[in-house]
Amino acid sequence: MTPEKRTYEKKKRAETQAQTRERILQAAVELHATVGPAQTTIIAVAERAGVRRSTVYRHFQDEAALVVACSIHWQSENQPPNSVPWTAIVDPHERLQTALTELYAYYAGTGLMLDNVLRDEATMPILTELLTRFREYMAAVHEILMAGRPTRGAARRRTSAAIAHALAFTTWRTLTQQLTNQEAADLMAQLAGPADNVSLTSTSRAPGAMRRAAIALDRPGHDPRGSPSSAGADGEQAADLEALPPAAARLDGSSRRGDDVLHDREPEPRPARVPRAVGAVEALEEA
């Protein structure tokens, strides 16, 4: 066999392996969205992808590795709304209404998967880690929407609780059983109330929160060294594991606040601080 022929055969084999891996991932995503991660088995994934179980194990060492890769694959194709434009909206009520309209549209398109993942999180600890980036994003969004609102006391606690309730996936799920997405967004914006007689100087905190929201969800699972599909099984799993967020036990206050928002709990108050934009970005990029 000539060198040219050998190179062609290797390239063809790599392309076939990448296509097989993609079929397996897509099959896993579909099962996670229908029966949930906890009920998805390797056998079921193999049958849906039209391959043997041994083929699945050649690409993914075990079910945990498949869950990680599946999550990264799904997140890369289902990014939540871009929070950058919201920071340019000066009026807090208009900003909240805009954010809820876009976020509820996102929930409508991803509700089946989010519902199953949140349900199965109690029995699959790995899902807690895989949800970290989304929770960081939600915490930053909450901070953006609090800009221009009451800065202290009972008024701030009430407003913070109302916005956290409005952002929660469970709130959207309950409301849209009887309301349209827009009706639900309008109702929750009214719940938080207008920001009458509130100084808008606190909107200066929004850019820092916006940066955190953008960085938290910057192409989850992206491997800057190249596509995982071009590597062998070990390389694929290494790339997937490198994309994992920090363990839940190491989450900082902002991440816990994201968990509060996701599950409709009032965020715990924390000392006020003035974030340094550049330092915050560097810290998050290194995390």
C-alpha cells in the first residue's frame, strides 16, 4: 500500500468513527430528553444509534463518560439567551420584561431536557456538576436584573425574591400550563414591580455581571486544541472531562445563588462589593 493510499484510509476511518460517535451522542440526547438521563442505558443508546453495545464502549468508557459528552454536546447546541443587550436597557422594569421574554422562549425550546435533568439530579450527582455553568449564568442574570432596584432593606429582599421566582424554570413550567410565554413573562415582570424612585447608579454593576454570564456559558465543552471527534476514545473522554465545571462543593456564592434561582429560592444576601471587571474575567477564565 502506497503512503498516499495509507493516508486516505486513515482519514476515511477517522471520518467514519466521528460519524458513529455523533450518532451515539444524538441517540443519547434524544433519550435524555424523553426518558431522562437516569433511565438511559447503554443498550438503549446502542439500539437507537443502530450500533452494537461494544461500539458505544469503544467511544465512551462508561455511562458517566457518555452523560458528560452528551451534556456538553446538548449545551453547545442550546445556548441560553445572550444577556449582553439587557445591560443596555436602563429601565429595570423593561430590562426584566425583555429578559423574561427571551428566557421563557428558551425554556419552551428546552423544557423537556431541563425537566428531566433537574428531576434526575437527586440520583445522579454528576448532573449537579454539569449544571454548574448554567447556574453561574443564572446568578449573573439575577444580578443584572437587580441593577437599579432597591439597594438595601426589606424592599431589596422582596424584589430579589420576586426576580428569583420569575427566573426559575419551575415558575415558567407552572405558569405556562395556563398562560402563553408572553403572558407569563408579563405577569412575573408585574410581580417584581416598577423601580420607582430608585437611583439607577447601581446599573454600574451590570457590566460585571454581564461578563460573568457571558463567560459562564462561553461555548461549553469547546476544546481549543481541536475537535474531540478526531481523537481516539481516550482523547475523546479526556476532552469531555476537561470541559467539566468545578465540583459543586467548590462553588462560590454566585453559583449558589444560581442554584437558588433555578429552583425558585430567594438568594442568600452577601456583602456588597465592587467587582473589578478585568480581574473578574481573568479569574473566571482560569476557573
